[in-house]
Amino acid sequence: MAEKAELGIREFHGRWQGFQNLLQAELNRWFGTRRWIWQSLLWILLIDGMIGVIGIASRIFEELDPAAADVHQVFGLIAAFGSIGTVILLQTVIIREKENGVASWILSKPVSRGAYVLAKLFGNAAGVLVSVVLIPGLVCYPLLSWLFVGSWLPFGHYLLALGVLALEILFYVSLTILLGTVFDKPAPVMALPLVLIFGQQPLIGLVPKLIHVLPYTLSTVTAGAVLQGEAVPFPVPLLATAGMIGLFTLLAVFRFDREEF
């Protein structure tokens, strides 16, 4: 199998034995091939293409004053598409290797289960953040600046806003990896995060205090505030999201330690 050929084991000891080798294998799957290029082009087409169409249409039909456009909503669209894409990309990352025997083969080598989970998380997080957030985000910079604002946005603030979006995407990366350790079929691994993506706004409407817990406001409020140099109105979700990423990671390691092969 290709996965087996990629993995040359070196000696490591301790709780995270083999992590470096496994992480390198995951990074090679993204950056050792053209995968990251094709994924970047796909998300440029989907995300930046959509934003470009909205911006051009607003100017042609003059239904929206570009100078008064709400960048909060634009970042919300970017995060929504990016989150959905992340879940679709990663839904079978662990399940596929459990099904075809690669996971059991890897774990028969001198590597730990915790190292396997962390390598899956960090390696795929790097691929997703580059292909779904960073590159499409940089391409989107002139579109947002000139179609919606009419001048260059502060580039430093824009990078910080992309960092906020990256945190929201990481939330879905870690959640999808966790669900991959829990379930043996891809349907619930994809369905549960998608329900959360589409259901956050109604949930917050029913239970307003959830606005401080769910990552919904990161893209719809926080990223726009950072971009415009304003004070962040809801700082708690930043910490809550980071905390949940850590919690999902620990739960994934805990659950996979008890997986039977």
C-alpha cells in the first residue's frame, strides 16, 4: 500500500513514540504531491469566485453600495464554505485506514496510538489551513479591498482576521478527527459537524448564552472587527474555541487508545 511505503520508522520512545515519522507521512500526502495545489485552486474557484461574483454584481446592478458592504457577512461566507470543505475533506482520514488495515499495520510498528492521532490532526490541519484558508484568503484580499471597500484594506489586520478564521476551521478539523476515532462509517463523521455548522445560528437564537461558546461569532463578528481595527465585542468565543480544540484532541487520543484492531 502507498501508505505503508511512505512510512520509514525511526526509533522514538515515550508516550508520543513515532510522531515525527507519522507527521512527515501526513505532510507528504499534502505537500509531497500536487494535492495542495489542486485543493487551493478548487477553493479559490469556490470561495473567491463566489465573492467576486457578489462584488461585481453589486457594482453592476447597484443594489449594494460596495463601500458600505458588510465585511462581517463576507467572512461568514468564507468560514461557512471553508468549514464545510474541511469536513468533506477529512471525513474518512481515520475511518479509511481503520477499514483497509493501514491503521493496524502502522500500530504494529514502534509507534503509539496517541502519536497516530496527533499526526493525523497536525498534518491535515496544515494542509487544510494552507489550501482552504491561507492561499484562497490571500487571493481574496484584492477582491475584498476593491470590490467591497474601494481601497486597500490594512494587510496586517487582514492577516489577523485570517488567523481568526483559521481558528474556526481548526475547530472543525479537530472535531472531525475526534468523530473519526468514535465512528466506523463516514456518514456520522460528516453529518454531525454539518448539523453544527448550519444549526449554530438557530441554537444561539434559542439559547443566547451559546454565543460565548460556539465558534459562530468568530467569522461573523470577530474577524470583521479585527479587520477594521475595532475592539473585539465577544472575546470569550476565541478562548472557548481554542479550549474545545484542545478538548477534542485529548478525547480523540483517549478514544483511539481504546480502539480494538
